[in-house]
Amino acid sequence: MTDTTKTLCPYCGVGCGLEVAPPSQPGKATNRDSEGTPIWKVRGDRDHPSSQGMVCVKGATIAEALDKDRLLYPMVRDSLDEPFRRVSWEEALELVVHRIQAVRYTQGPDGLCMYGSGQFQTEDYYIAQKLMKGCLGTNNFDANSRLCMSSAVAGYIQSFGSDGPPCSYDDLDETDCAFLIGTNTAECHPILFNRLQKHRKKNRKVKMVVIDPRRTPTAEAADLHLAIQPGTDIDLLNGIAYLLMRWSYQDSLFMDDCTSNFPAYVEVLKHYPPDIVASRCGIEVKDLEMAARYWGQAENVLSLWSMGVNQSWEGTAKVRTIINLHLMTGQVGKPGAGPFSLTGQPNAMGGREAGGLSHLLPGYRTVKDPEHRAAMEQFWGLKPGQIAVRPGRAAWDIITGLEAGEVGFLWIAATNPAVSFPDLDRTKAALRRSPFTIYQEAYYPTETSAYAHVLLPAAQWSEKAGVMTNSERRITLCPAFRKAKGEARADWEIFAEVGRRLGFIEQFAFKNSAEVYDEFVQTTRGRVCDMTGLSHARLAAEGPRQWPCPDSGTVDSARLYTDLRFPTADGRARFAAYHSKGLAEPPDAHYPYVLTTGRLYGHWHTQTRTGRIEKIRKMHPNPFLEIHPRDAKAIGIQDKDWVEVQTRRGTARFPVTVTRSLAPGTVFVPMHWGALWADQAEANALTHPAVDPDSLQPELKACAVRLVPLAVAQEDIHQEKSGVRLIAEGLLGR
């Protein structure tokens, strides 16, 4: 390809480099989508250090969704029962500003909420923080990273003293033992999995342990698969630690010099002998012992986890219990080793750096710390005390705030909570009660657009310049290489214009996103995530860089904590002592099965992009429910029959896939299908909103259900589904 642009894939947190070329080149045929629109050419960037030229189906087909079903102009309506009408940006912005001012003066700053996204670029995140937490004095900015990685954030902070994955993807090439728990890496982070598999093929002694209730494609490739019962992660991890201690695999010198609170951890471990742990987890003692041997005998152990750990009412405890194993055996701060959280979204890491959760401030600061608040107030040119002292509303708190009438203004951007939130019937009812909701999005319709009073068209990937940070702390510049569709604007530009209209002219006097980034990196000076040496110009000239990257001195940024000192008060990492609480909603006589949810290789979250790509729709045409043959026989169903899944909150219907990939008593459904894409197949109509007390992350991975075979003939159900799909396609203008 000639005249290519180097950029980053906007899907998962792997952060794969892409090269994109214009759709038409002299003398060559131009690929077109089903509507005849020329498609930009996309391939993997061989020079990008994270992905090394590899790309999955989502990245390879990203350009096919760029022009489909776009929101082109601002639109407003007075009530949710009325149709939208097109308005000018001037009219839309004046309406937004007027509503902000009205809520500020009637309900106070706490009546204002914004819900953002790991799809934001860092510049979008930063300007949103400056507007909401700084100028408007409300910490009520949260993001869909709350549903994704907030347990990892809390675990890193509590164990190490700071957020930030300490590892790099290079560790995949140097580990002796890869310990994967709560991650279907082969489907959800496929390029990382491919890289790990290449390393294992070259080094046959490298072991891979996978802990997952399902026999996923990841588990299929493992040397050891521990198919534990949902909710028994901490039991398993404590059981492994028990054996490591019994067999004297602990690194006593490291623990004495570099850690604290080990005695309290030992007291907990006494309650986790192998026979008890194996019984609770539903595994064999010999397999538990093998997992402990693999860990204890390896020179370098790399643990990898994602949603299966984080999305839990004890997610922080799970993360810290994983870290405990690393602290016990000295497996941190060296090549091929460390606790490595795999970020779900392309810039969830950048959001954490910019303060993009309701308890954070830019530069890995927290709103609870008076010195942190004072530093940001001074930097932003605000009066002392302008930043609120308490954390703002987290994701689910926004829903309860709407229910209580405490939220008078809700601004949602680049995310689709009408599919992704737990307890969807309750979520949708709360969204309908919102007095005023702005929805800022690149596509229309989505499920959430049905709950908006104002629609603002956002420029998306390819149409705006900014940076994103992937799971290994690597920052990539994503330049604009095409014009925005219609009247769409970059998210940060919209936030900044609202800020100026509210009177904060000096705070938002940016000419472009490069200036925004230059200001943001100054907030990281002297912090663990120091990025003061970076700029758009440097990233464009030199390519992606990892942090820390200060503007003075030379820093080895490949790994954190290589000196074995940690950013805690005493410089030591902290052991955590947790007993397992199990599931927030265990099965019982009325709801005897455990439902677990997950993702599929081709789709991304709620299908806002991938549902509009024909190749991926054909790859994953319909939702389904996986069930073990024993359970299928017990309720009298066969493969492709239909069942209704019932919980205490809602119902959903799925065709059945009978499989031995999961244990009896557990069923699985993918989470991608919202109301636009299938009829009554929303996984989150079933899940509950119980949250982790530290991370406030909901337990989206497990809930108690019962299964009711549907008496309707199979062809009748398919007919109804086809009708729903036709309605959706009519809405989408196909």
C-alpha cells in the first residue's frame, strides 16, 4: 500500500498497529461495501511493537463500518415519545448549556452526570475531566471502564500503591509459565494469544495453565485446564498458595525486604488445604497440585486475567489474591513475570491515566487526597476547593440517582449502556426517567438513542487525531486520515465548546488535540505514569512509546518495579488476606443453574460497529445458550431447541447449543446482542447489579437462572426473530 497512515485498532486493549490506505488507487479495483461505498484498505502494521503486523478479523474489517448508519447532525426532541428533529450545532449547544446551568442552580453540581467510554481518545477523556470535575465541581464522571477494569485498578493500587500493569507484551516471549485466569484470550485478545502460542511452540517446556468454568478455545490449548465452579477463584488461588508454602516455594528474602502483611495472609491460607479447595472448586486434587507445581517450579511466571476476574462483587479481592502469589514467589519486576491485567477497551488505560473514573483525577491521582485536589485546582486555574472532596457517582450509582430523582442531567458518550449495563429492565426504566439525556455517538440508531433527548454526532476513529494507551502502557498516535461525516465533531471539541460557553474560556482555549495532549502530559510529571517526554509530534516521528517516559533522564519503561520498590508509604508491596465469598447470587432450588456470560471472537461489545459488518454478522449470526448434555436431558431439550432463561430480574430466549465445554449446572450466553439485533436475547436482562465494595464493578459474569423449554414450534420462533431483524434493518436504513 502507498500513502498509508499508521494508526491503532479501535477495538480491544491489545492495541494493534494498523496501516490504512485510501480506497482508490490508480490501476487497481476498489473494494466496496454492500451499499457501494468505497472501503479503505486495512492491514497490520509490521513496525508496531505490540502486534508485530498481526491483526484479527475485527481490525481487518474495521473500515467497512465507517460510513454505515452514521449520526450526521445534531437532533433534539422534547420527550422520548416524540420523533427527533434536526437542529444546528448552535441550537443544540445552547440547549445543553442552558440545561447544565439550570441543574447547577436547582440541584447543585451533584445533579450533573457524564458517562464516558474506553473508546475515547485520551484527549477526550482529559477535557471531560477538566469540564466536569474541575470547572463544574462534580466528580460524577464515570466510564464503561467501570464495567471492565476497575477491579484491576483497585487491586493494583491496594497491592502496589499505584495503578498500572507492571508487565509488557515482551514478557509473553520470556515466560516459563503463563497462568491465565478469567480470560478467554484466544477470542478476546487474539493477537496476544497468538504471540504466546508462538513462544510456546519454540519452547516446549513453557507451561500454560487456564482457569475457566468453560472449555474455551484458550482452555483447549492449555497444558492444564482447571474448570472451576463459578465464584471459586479465591478458593483456588488460596489453595495454590497453601501448597506453595507447604512445599517451600516462597521467596523469603523478597518477602522480608519488599512486602508487608504476610502473617495475616498465612492465617487465611491455613483454611485452604487441597482436599477442601478441590471439593469447593469441583476439580481433582492432583490438578490443583499440578497447577501449584507449575507455578512453583517456573523461573518466570506471568499471570493474565480479564473480565472473568474483574466483573465480580469480589473482583478486587481476586486481583489482589493473584498478586499475592507473585509476592509470595518474588515473581514481579523481572522479564517474563508479573501480574498482567488485559485491558478490555482500546483506551481504558488512557482513561485511567486521565482520571476517567469517578474517584480519580489525572496523573493517577484520587479525589480523596487533598494534595491531589489542590494540585489539579492550581494547574487548571481554579479556586481552592473547586474539586469535590468525595468520589462521584459510579456507573450503577447513576442509575440509582435517576431512580431517586437526584440526577437532572445525564451526558452519555461513545458507549451503549442500554445493552451493557446489568439488570437491563431496571436500567432502561431509570433511563426513561431521566429529565434530560444527551447521547453523543457516531452511529444511529443504537439501543441507547431511544432514551436520549439530544443526539450529538461524534467524529470517530479515522476522523480525529488523538492518542490511545494499550494494556502494556504503550501509547500510539491515531491521526485523522479522513473527513468527519456530516457535521460530526471530536468528543473533546464538543466538551471544550460547552466549557467555553459556560464561561471557562481560558481553561478550554485549545486550537487542536495536540495542544490538549501537551497540557495533559504535564499532569503526569513525577507520577508513576510520567509522560512528560511525549507529544503528538514525537509519537508521529518515533512511533509508539511506553510510559514512564519523562522529559528528562533515561528510564527503562518495559517494566515497572524492577528495583523492587513500590509507591507505597514504606516502599513495600502489600499482601492481602481474603476468604472467598462465592457468588453474589448462588443457585438455589428456584434458580438452579449458574449463567455466565462472555464475548465471541468476531463481535465487539454491543455490535455498534461489528453488527454493521457483513463478514462478522455471517461469522456470528445469532445468539445462543451453551448447556451440558446432562442438563439438557434433565429438562428435555436437544440441540437447537429454544429455552427461556429466567432470573429474578428478567428473561431472555435462546436456541440451545448442547456441549461438553462446560460443567453441569453452568450455562453460557454471549453478551453482544441488544434489542436492535435480536429479539429478547439480551444477556444483561438477566445479570444483577451487585458490585465490588472497592472497585464498584458489577458482577456481570454470574447469576442464578432457571431454564424453561419453549413450547412454541422452532420455526415459529425463527419467524418472529426474522421479523425483529427486519424491523431493526428498517431502522438502520439497510
